[in-house]
Amino acid sequence: MTVSGPGTPEPRPSDPGASSVEQLRKDGNELFKCGDYEGALTAYTQALGLGATPQDQAILHRNRAACHLKLEDYDKAETEASKAIEKDGGDVKALYRRSQALEKLGRLDQAVLDLQRCVSLEPKNKVFQEALRNIAGQIQEKVRYMSSTDAKVEQMFQILLDPQEKGTEKKQKTVATLSVLGTRRVVSILGVENQAVSLAACHLLQVMFDALKEGVKKGFRGKEGAIIVDPARELKVLISNLLELLTEVGVSGQGRDSALTLLIKVVPRKSPKDPNNSLTLWVIDQGLKKILEVGGSVQDPPGELTVTANSRMSASILLSKLYDDLKCDAERENFHRLCENYIKSWFEGQGLAGKLRALQTVSCLLQGPCDAGNRALELNGVMESVIALCASEQEEEQLVAVEALIHAAGKAKRASFITANGVSLLKDLYRRGEKDSIRIRALVGLCKLGSAGGTDFSMKQFAEGSTLKLAKQCRKWLCNDQIDAGTRRWAVEGLAYLTFDADVKEEFVEDEAALKALFQLSKSEERSVLFAVASVLVNCTNSYDCEEPDPKMVELAKYAKQHVPEQHPKDKPSFVRARVKKLLAAGVVSAMTCMVKTESPVLTSSCRELLSRVFLALVEEFEDRGTVVAQGGGKALLPLALEGTDVGQTKAAQALAKLTITSNPEMTFPGERIYEVVRPLVSLLHLNCSGLQNFEALMALTNLAGISERLRQKILKERAVPMIEGYMFEEHEMIRRAATECMCNLAMSKEVQDLFEATGSDRLKLLVLYSGEDDELLRRAAAGGLAMLTSTRPSLCSRIPQVTTHWLEILQALLLSPNQELQHRGAVVVLNMVEASSEIASTLMESEMLEILSVLAKGKESPVMRAAAACLGKAVEYGLIRPSQDGK
């Protein structure tokens, strides 16, 4: 049984016939629909005590199970569902509810058996099929995790540490233990060839860093004789050991990458608001040359330092992080000076090998802190050497030079020089080159230069058809699995530039083999391809920012004979939607989910933002959201919404909101994951977000607030209530309505009820007034909130006449509404007021309300009729009317 939101409690019937099993079951069903799960549970329990038939007992037990599920008492839910199954082994609803309870209790192996039984009984039921797929995925993930290094490290921690100790104490004890072993010894383990051992050492070092940084932040200093006396000093010792590891001969490439990853996580400030960047300055002074040495190394042929395909990119990211962490021109100038001196030391007097090493380092800087890379390009003889070495007959020399030329091609300062000297050279290398490794890089250089116009259809850089030919060649290389992944990556780089052209996008999404190859490459060990893959997907889905030009400004530009950007005809919404459908069919969500799981520095904040943009484009259409959820999109969006650029987090949060609105949140975000959704959704309520984002966040939070008290508490903890209240005054009717609906659901929490009961609050007045608005959906939400509040807080009933002089006509209008829901909610409010005070009851009975209630009480059997009858019965009890006046 699924309840979309809270309803309103209704009175128990007063006639003797209501004590029958059937009537009590109906009463319980109505109470359940209204969100009164305790009341429903009581009704079902009373019905069981009246000698129900075995069939009725099965129904009542499974209904009790549904109540316990809503009340989050999963042990009792399982017990009740089991009793129902004992009475009727083919009760598919009872089986499904028991599976839900077992899943919440973590007994997945038992839950899957019940779901398999459900599917066998109703093979076409999509809810059961989706639930079975979801729980099977959870089981696979659990098995995979238990066999992972993470799990083994966790088990080691449990053995090493006292499980009764708190997190901070555990960290301190770990640091102390490892300090006895010696940080140098642990860091050296990071560099071993065995990948599992290296990764375990990396996890231990991360724990050490966390504990030491926490100690530095709190100003902790150990007593004399303690193992850790000065955390700040120990932190520098640990970082110094990592920097030494970077340039040690014999260290594995995996270990070097892990050292770079740790430095990326630990050294730069987490927030620009933190004024202390002394650790970054110290690392630049002590270890910048060592980082540049890794950035200037080559994988093939192997040099003195063993590196992986991802090492240079990791070094670029670390350099970029360090440069961005600098606060003033003097600090940045020191960074530039150290980089230039290092490059000069190799470029001058070291022969050809030195020049190659210098150019490789320049490429590393251009991919990271590009300001430093631009400065390096200005050094005497650097660009000239690049051009000269592109014509070399040695493949290794050509590779270094062409890559440097490609990275320099996007830098404005060198655009004219490259256009004059490099384009013809790149074309010649592409046409006449014998090695695919050279030709493919030359092609990327041409692609980069040819994409200068971006999405502007009128700014074609190449002759008609040339772009399509280049893209076709890129796809051909991409699909050639005989070429190594490192070389095929450059084909994706080329497509990242060429897919600005809509014709290229259309051909690319039609090429199933190319899409399959792209997704497979994104899952490979070649992590440096991730940004290029994400860029291709952003271009194909048109999820980049593109503002519509002001028509008046366009006319003015045309009159002044200025250039006006033009949209390609195939970039219109209908074409974009068609491309999204084809990407979904090709399995783009599964590929992106794997990309998000990547534990690599290559998954930068910018890369995360690109993935968030694509996910938002994929869930734009309602009918596509089920596919995204089924392929793991909901799970992948959570980390994107919690980490990355502000824009990326907002895009991911909006995608989460769309999924939460249109699908069952408990299915989309199973287990504890559903609680992680709240924070990203609340972030969309901030004023810097658009009206659409505000609206979608409110709708999503409304759904979550209607599920459980624990979720409502999570929303309250994130301080969402003041923002939701603010949107209840919004001019836009849809936002105002969504905020009111959300507040209605939150009103089931004691803390929110206290806010309405607080002295001097106008919250109650607003709900009363909204109950009389023309917008029927707004009235329904406000009246539902009033019904809930007057049921749980009778003291509010006496305040309703005080908040507005129109209260009586508003309630009368609700009871006279042709909408049954509005009538019911109005009737419950009136009943609550009558039961709360004889004075209020007297005021109501002296008005036209008496006549309205009398007419409703004579109507057909319904919740409204029973509520009206109960009102009149209470008035008789007070002596306000004679029994003959109640219509019976």
C-alpha cells in the first residue's frame, strides 16, 4: 500500500453497526489513507478480536504489517506479514510487505526469496520486478564490498582498535600505533608492487592524515613523553616522506599515483575561507621540483621513474591545486620562478634528452596551472623547439613535441604563433605520418584549432565536410581495439572538440560501435580519458550553459554589422531529445556510474560538474527517469551532489529532485541512502537557485516528508523549515502551493506543531487564509495542514476564530465544496473544533454551519457524512441542539 502524502484523520463512527469486522477494516483503511497509522492499527486490532474469518485475518494481519512499516517498526511488520502468509500462502501483498521489512532489517537473503515468490505469482507486476532487481543489486554490492580491500582494511581496524572507543579516539590510537611502526616504513609500503597491499597502506595513511589535521585544527599538543607530541610537526614529516617517495627509484607506478592522490587530498585548504595556506607554501618550497619531475616523466619507453598512464595527469592536478591555493601575487611569482628554473635546468645544457624532459614538463603545466604553462611557453626557444621536434623522425620525440603543441593550441597568447607555424605542420603529420600514435595526436591538434567557434554555426573553421571527416577518423581509431588505450584516448580528445558541431553529434550517436567503445574506454585503467568522455557527453546532450540572446540586441548587432552567433538547426530541442534517447539506449548511465565511482584525482571537480550536467539532461524527460534509476543513476548522483563545484552540485541536486518527485524515493534510494538525499535538496531552497529549482526541491521534500518521521527529522535538522516558510509567501502560485504542501507533511512532526502553537506566530493564520483561496490545490494543502494540526494540538482550535474574522465562511466554503477531499478536510477541522470547546461549538451551531452539517449527515455513507454526524452528536451532548435536529 503506497501513500503519497498525509491525509486527514476522521472520527470513529458512532453507530453500533460500525463494530463489525468489515466496518472496522474500512475505518482502518480510511485512517491509513489519512496518515493516522496508529489509529488504523487500533482499528485492525479490534477487528481481529471480533472473530474474523481466516481470509479476513490474513487481510487484517497484512494491513497491520503496512502500518508497522509506516511506523518504522520493522520487526513487528515482519511478524504481522508472516501471520498473514500463514493464513494465506499466496497473499502476494503480505509477501511483498514482509520483503520490505526484511530489507530494512538487513536480511537481504530472506527478502529476495519473498520477492522471487511475488514475481512468480504476478510475473507482469513491474513494482515487484523493480524491487527484485534493486535488492539483487544490493546483495551483489555487499558481496563485492566484503571481498574488497576496503572491507579487509576495515576488519583490520576492528581488530586493531577498541570498538567501544569513539571515532576521534580511534584515530589517535591508530596514529600512535603507526608511529611506533614508523611513518617512513608505512610510506615505503605504499610503493610496493602488490596493488592490494599498496592500497591498504594508502588507507592507513589517510587515517593518519585525518587524525593529524584534526589535531592541528584543535591546537592539540601531547604531554611530554607522549608518542604524538606535536601534530603539526608530525604532519610535515609524513608529507615530507611522501614527497621523497615521488622521486625514489624502484617505487611502483601505483604507489607513486597513491602518493600524489594523498597530497592532493591533504595539502590544499578545503575552503578559501581558511586563511592559513602555510602547508601549501611549505610543500611548494620543499617538493615542487619533485612533483615536476613526475610530471616530466614518460611511460614509454620507461625512464628512471616508473609511472602509469595516470601519473602525469595526477601531477598536473596537484600542481593546479597548489597554484589555486596561493593567496597573493608574491606567492604566485615564487611558484612561476621555481617552475621556470626547473624547466631551464633541463632545457639548457642537457642535450636533446633534457629538451624533451623540459617540454614534457611544460605539457604537464599546461594541463594543470595553465598560467604557469603559458609563462613556460614564453621562455626563449621553447616554442621553436616544439615546432622543430614535430618534424623529427623519432617517434618518441615527435610524441612529446606534438602533445606540447596540442596543449599550447588552446592558449590565447600562442594562438597566432601556432596558426602561422603549426597548422600546416599538423596537417602534414596527419596526412603523411606513418605511425597512428602521431597521426591521432596531430588530428587532435587540428580538432582543437578547428573548434574555436564552439557551438556557433556561423563560425566554421574548416571547409564544409572537413569536420565530419575528422570525426569519422576519430571514431575509427576509437573503435580499433588493436590500438592501446593511451593512444585511443586521443581519439576521444578529438571528439571532445569536434562534437561542438551538431552534424558530428548526430553521426556519433548513430554509431553504436563508437558509443560502446567510448563507454568501455571510460571504464578502463586509462583514467585520464574521463574528462574528455564527459566533455563529449555534455556536447551531445547540449547540457552546457547557453544563454538565449536578447532579440533587440541581435537586431542592433545586425544593424551595426557585428557578428551574431547562430544555432545549428540540429541543436534544436527535438534533436537533443532524440540524441538523449539514443545515449540512454546505448547504456550511458552505467558508464557514467562507473566514472563517478572512480577513486582517482582525475575525477576533478570540473569533471564532476560535467557529469552532473549530463545527468540533469538525461532526467529532463519524465519517461526517461525510470531508465536512469534502473541503471544506477540515483546512486551515482549522490556523491556528485555532495562534492564538486557549486554549479555541479546544484545540477546534480536538481537531477535528484526530479527523480524524487516522479519515482518512489524508497525504491530509488534504498536503505540509508534516502537520508543522504535531503541535504542536496535543501541546498536548492537557497535564494541563489532558480525558481524551477526551488519548486522541484519543495516537491521532492514533500514526498520525503510523507514517508517517515525519521526523514522529517532529517529535513528539520538541515534547517529547511524557515526557507520553506519563506516560500509560502512566494508570488508564484506553484512555488507557494508546493511550500504549503511540504509544510503540511512536516506538520506531522512535534517540532513543527510547536512552531504553530508558539505565541505570536502567524503560521496558523496563513493556513486558515490559504484554506479560502481560489487555487483548489493550495486550499487542499492548507486544509490538510489545518486538519492535522487541530487533531494533534486541540489548543489551536480556539485560536482559529482569533486569527481572522473570515474563519467561519472559509470553513463553510470547504464543507460546501464539490471536491470530496476539501469537504472531508473541512469536516475534520470542524469536528476537531467542536470537540475542543463547547463555546466554539456553540458559535458554529448558531451559524449556517448547523444546516450544512445536517445536510451532509443525511448523505451517503462516507468519511464526510460520518464526520458531520459526529459533529451533530457532540452538539447534542453539549445540549446545544435537540436530538431530532441531528438528522437521524
